[in-house]
Amino acid sequence: MKILRIRLKNLNSLRGPQEIDLTEEPLVSAGLFAIVGPTGAGKSTVLDAITLALYGRAARYGSVVSPEDIMSRHCGECMAEVEFEVPSGVYRAAWGLHRARRRVDGDIQPATRYIYNKDSEPIAQGASEVKTKVEELLGLDYDRFLRSVLLAQGDFAKFLKAKPDERAGLLESLTGTEVYSRIGKLAYEQASGRERRLVVKRESIGQIAVLSEEDRLELNEKLEAGDRAMTSLRKEIKAGESMLIFISSLESAMADELASIEELRSIEVDRKNAASNIDQLRLHRLTIPFAADLALVNDAETRSKDAVEHWSRANEEHDRAKRAKNQANQGLRESLKGALARRQGDADDSAKKVKEFDASLNKVREWLQGHMSDAGLVDCVSDLTTAVTSLKSAREFADDKWSDWRREAKEILPEIVQRLPNSLEATQRSGIIVILDDFLEMAIRKRDGLLKDQEMAKKQVRLSQGHLDKARLVAKFEHERSQLKAGDHCPLCGATKHPWVEGAAPSEEIGELEEEVVKATEKFGDAKDHFDAVRRKLEWLTKQRIPLCASIDKRDDSELRLKELFQPIGVAVPVYGQEDVLRAGLQKREEEFRKHRKLQDESISGREKAAEQVKAARKDIEIFDKKLGDLSPLNADIPIEPVGSTALLPVAEAEARYGEAVASEKTTSAQLGDRLETKKAAEKSFETSRTSLQELVAESDLKTLEGLRAARLALDDANNFETLVTNLQVRKTEADALRTKANKKLCELREASVPEGDKAALYREAQETRIVDRDKRVAAQTEYRGSIDSDDENRTQRMTAQKVLDEDQKELVVWNRLKDLIGSADGSKFRRHAQSISLDILTRHANRHLRRLSDRYQICLDDSEALNLQIEDLHQAGARRPMASLSGGESFLASLALALGLSELAGRNVRIDSLFIDEGFGTLDSETLEIAIAALDSLRQNGKTVGVISHVPLLKERIGTQIQIVKQSGGTSIMRVVGG
């Protein structure tokens, strides 16, 4: 895998689009290049861009996928792209993150990820699909990529000098061999769990109950005897069932015979009771030839009666319509008169309102004229009150800042603070600046004085301690002093004169000197504490000078702005503490002016409305006068009901009602004429048809039309009588047939000697006894058979469970053997064994690289401790010593060799042609650095490109091809490629 290009935008401090092209000069032919820049410039962000583009993760953010914090501040989007080459071709991995609408204040949206082929066609998109595709193309997952491409050399420096137990954990994280711990735990847990489950299975098998052979034999004998008895009993029951069928048939035939006799008697009674109905039916049948003519006569008679009734109702409706028309005329007259009176009153009331509104309008205008200065408040009172509130807040904030500053300053120079103003109310900015600067200058002088006091106290401590040390030294030579002789040389200083040779004691006691040291130390501690306290207070006061002055500036700006706003309305800026009073007064003045201006508008609107109402009322009066004059006169012959004032209708409704009454009168008049003609025609048609039918009936047995009508039955009655006669005939036929059939059946069964009466009852009781006996035997047989089946099932279940137990026992032997070999509760046994193998392989890879770096050393395993490393010094006859004995430069070379070895180990199935090594060069001297760089540069012979990340100046001078990360203003950086 070879990285060709890296593109990024707005990642951490690298704002804007940036690109590293490893296919162009000077990088393509360099083989070894350095990524350099000051601390915090963004060197490691280049590596973040690589892992973001390929895996959507950045090492410094742990396991977080698509970290939001990696986006540069005040940006709406960021991206990372890596173009890489693998055996299957060239591909480009892209990762992007943006905010809603790509606005700085938008919400973070889900990250986007793509894989493109060399033709820029997407072949995978989305987090899961891209993850799978990247691992397929590279042959490396995220952790193996970090271990084989991005080498954190510092991890191997810790690994080299760690204790064996600590090295086990580091080796797991470096090589990704955590699986061996899990396998060891799994082996232990599987063996223990299977052993527990076997105990439970043995107990469950013992709880499965089975019958003894004697019990099973007894049950089988009972079952066979019961089966023989059941066979005989079933034959008897089957024969009894056939005889019971014959008995039932005999009893049924006897019942049918009796029922048929009773039915014939009932039919004869019903026939006698229906004699009159039958006679009526006979007469009705005589009327059938005249049915059509009688229907015509009846219809003509009905039409004649209906025509008379309709004519009578039409006459009544016409009379009502005439009365309603006259009444509606009277109602309309009264409504018009009432409306005239009301509208005249409305006109007078509206004229009065016009005069009242004129008087109110004059009064309001006079008030507004006298308060024109408040007109400007209507549009700006909100801004004014806000400005007053801001001024109050600015004043209070500045005073709070000043109070805090005075409180802290009082602890340094309380006598000076007493003379400072308590409030900033009357203090200008220039004055407070002078106060602050003067105070800070005095405080600095005090701090410098305290520093000198502290230095003096420190010197006194050293002086006292020196005196004490000398006195103690002298005290050590008491014995030597006692051996001195005048004129002999002192064995310590060589002098021949000895002041204490006569036994004189030292002038100072050690105890007094120790007390002086304690006092001097305490004095120094007090001086240091006092100095530190004043220094911290002075730093705080100096730091707070700028925000304090800024709060005063904000206060002055608020006063100036408020003064400009107040100038058009002639209001002065309020003094400190009167802001709320002024704000309330402004709001009250604005409310009063707005109230009177609203009253003026309402008066104008009301006057215009009242004037319109006068005009409308006078127009209505003219209309109502004309309508009253045009109304037709009343009919004096028709009485009229008086109309009360409360029953008067609105004019429009009264007019509509009068119009409806006029139309109704005309309609009913026309209908009355039509009904009269219809009445005459219907009476003539009825008389003609009645005479014709009378002549025909006179020649029949019915004689008269009245006789015809009397003999004629209603249709339902005629049908009912016909049904009655038919039913009587059908019943008699069926009863005769039933009696004949029953007699024949009785003869057949009696000839077959079928039991009757008491004999039949005894036979039924015997059959029931046999059935009860059979049921008891069936229950017993079922119980015996169920016991045997249950025992068979338990035996099968027990046999199956025993087979499973035997198989599990065989498997447990294997798992116990595996547990003894590699299992442990914490997985440490197999982990240490597997890691010792991994460490051996890793050291072999590392030693191959270490030989290129230095021919003196070789990493080897400690024979006494599997996970302990030693360094073998080939220049010292292969002497071995601990890793802790390596110098800083030697440790770097060994850890670099381990990092390169792990890169080969992690990517053993993938060719890695791009490596990045992060830091670790700061501990090297120039000679060792040359060796390391030469070794890294030699990797170019294998087609590898190596990028080294460092801020070491010597490395910058030695590696000429560089990607420089240059800091800009505002915490941003840019990338610049420089050739060697």
C-alpha cells in the first residue's frame, strides 16, 4: 500500500484547502521527508487526515467515529481525502463533515464517506460499506493500520523499559494479540461451565422414574385379561343395540297410530267450526265474474268523493288567502309607519352625537397642542427605556468592577485605598486611569521591596545554616582538639598555634545556632508568603485594569448615546440611581400622549359615523313615505285583526309577506276554478258506471248491487278462507296415510316378537348395565396402558439423557486438558505463552532493522523470564544487560527498530510502502541522529517512502525535503513543501 496524495480542509489549525502530493517533486524522489513545525502547529493533523479519510477515525480522539471537534472553529465544513495505490489499482478515499446549510451556527450533520476508483467513479459509500471496502483493498483494519503505517515511536520507548507484567499489556495493545487472553479465559470458563452442567444432568437423570420388571409384567397380564373381557362384552352390547332399535321403532309406530286417530278427530271438529266461513267463500266465488266492473264503479265513486272534497278545500284556501292578503296589507302599513317614526328618532339621535363628538374633539386637540413635546416619545420610548436600562447596568457593572478592584487592592495598600473614591459615579475615565496607574506603581514598589526582604531573609537562612554547619564540624573534632600540643602541627590545618589547646570552649553553642536557623527559616517563609500574596494580588489587579477601564468606557458610551437620544425631547441624562424614576416617567408621558391621540382618532371616527347615520336615516324616511303612498287600499268587507306595536315586522319582511299573500290569493283563485270542473266530470262518470253494473247484477243470484258488495270478501279474507279449506283437505290426507303406515309397521314388528311395555324397559336396563361395565373396563385398560407408555417414555428419555451425558463427559475430558494447558480465570496463562512467541517474532524483525542502525546491539529475550527483554552488547563479547541501562540515544534506536519490526509484523500479508514516524528524535546526539536518518533513508531502496514528524532543529537541518507547518495569526497554520 502506497499513499500518493493527501488533501484536507478545515481540520484543527489547518484551515482552508491543503494538499500534499507525494507523486510530485521534491517528495517523489526524496524517499525520506520530515513534517516539521512548532508545537501545536498541526503536524499530527496530517496523520489525522489519513485515518479520517480511510477509517473515519483519528487516533487522538480515541474510538470516536467522525469526531466533531476536529472541525476548525468558525467553519461550516471540513474534509479529508487520501489517494492510495494497491495491487488492484489506484483509489481515493474521502471523508467529509458539515453543518446544516454549511453555516457556522448550524447543527452537525452525519459524516459522508466514499471510495472512488481511478476514474473518480464511486465504488462504495456510507460508513459500513466504505469500512468493508477499505479493509478489502488495504488488507488492514484500523488497529493494524496504526501499527504498520503510523508508528508512534514513544509507545516502544515505554515498551522497552517496562516490567514484564506491564510489557504484557503493552505488547497486547501494540500487536493486537488480545485474542489470546480471551481464548485462555474461554477455555477456563468452558471447562468449569461444562463440569457444572454435567452435575446437573446426572441429578436430572436420577429423577427420571422407571418401573421394575415385576411391575411391568403384572400390568401386561391385567391388560391382556381386560382385552379378552372387552371383546365378549362388545359383542353383547352390539346385539343389544340392534334390539333397542326395533323396540324404538315399535314404540314410534304405536305413537304414530295414536297421533293419526287424534288428528282425524281434530280435522272433523275444525271443519264444523269453519262452516260459516266456507259458506261465505261460496258466495264470494259468485262475485268473481263481476269483480272488474265493481272495481270500476268503486273507483269512479272514490274519484267523485275526492273531487268534492278537493273543491271544498280549494274554496276554504281561497277565503283564507283573501283574508291573509288584507291582513298583510294592514301589517305593511303599520310597519312603514313604525319605521318612519324610528328612523326619525335615529336621525335626531345621530345629529345630537355629532354635536357631542365636536365638543370632545376640540377638548382633545387643545390637550395635544399643549403636549406636542411628547409626540417624539411615541416612536422612540422603547429605545429610550432600553438605553436607560443599559446605562443603569453599565454604571452598576463598572461600580461592581471598581468595588472588586478596591477590595483586592486594600489587601496590598489599605491606607492608599482609603483615600480612593468609593464609587465611580463622579469619576471620569482619565481620572480613574491616573488612580489605577499610580496605585499599581506603588504596589510594584511594595512588591519589589518585599522581594528584597525575601532575598535578605533567604541569605540570612543560608548564613545561619552555614554557622550551624561549621559549629557542628568543629564539634566533631573535640577528640582531636584534646590531643593538640603547642608547637606541633595540627593534623587538620597544619597550624602550630592552637587557640583551644588549653581547653577553651567555642564562643557559640550549637543549640543557639539551631534556634537562629529556625527563626531565620520562619522569617523567610513569612517573607515568601507575603511576597507571593502581594505578587498574586498585583497580577490580578494588573489583569483587571483593562476590563475595569472597558466597563468605564461602556458606561461613558451609554451616557453619550442616551444624551444624543434625549436631545430632541429636551430630557437630561439621569444622575446615578435615578434611572428607574426617569424610565417610569418617560413611559407614563408616552402612554398619556398615545391615549389622547387615540381619543382624538376615536372622536373623528365617531363624528364621521354619526354624520353618515343622519344622512342614511333621512334617506330611509323618504323611501318609506313613498312606499306608504303607493300601497293599495284595504278591503272593507274583510275583518282585520289589530296589529300591536310589539308584533310589527321589519319593513322588508312585511313587504315580502304582503307579496306572498297577493301571489297566494291569485293562485288559490285559479285552483278553485279547476277543482269545480273536476268535481262535475267525476260525478257524471260515477253515475254512468253504477247504472250499467246494476243492470248486469239484476240477472244473477245476487240481484242487487248492494248484494254484490255484501257477498264480496276482502282479498286477505278470501285467501285465508281458501287456505283453510285446502289445509283441512291436506291434513285429512296426511292423517289417513300415517295411520295406514303405522298399522303395517306394527304388524311386522309384533310378528318378529319385539318386546313391548315392561319387557322393553327391562331390556333397556340390561343394556345400560353392560355399557357401564364396558366404560369401567375401558378406564382401567387406559390407565394400565398409560402406565406402560409412560414407563416406555421414561426409559427412552433416560437412555437418551445417559448417551448425551456420556458424550458430554468425553468432551469435558478434552476441555479439562485444554484448561490445564492454557486456561485461567484472567486469561494470563495463554496470554503470556502467546505473547512470548509474539515477542520472539517481533525481536527477530526488530534486530534486522537494528543491525542497519547500529552493529553494536541486539535485542534478545531473557532466559529466566519469558516477557523480559535484554540488550546484548556485541562489542563487549555479547554481554547482556537490562534495557534500563540504555542511554537516551540507544533507547531510541532500539525502539525505532521495534516500531519498524512491528510494521512488518502487522502488515505481513500486505506490502507497506508508506511509513510515518511520530516524534522521538529529541533524545539523540548528532552522531546517533545521523545513523537513524541513514537507516530510514535506506528504506528507500525497498521502495518505501518515510515521513518523520518532529520539531527537533537538528532533524530539520539533516532532512532537506520537508513539509513545513507554518503558524499564522488567529491560531491557524498552512502547509508548505520545501525541497532539499
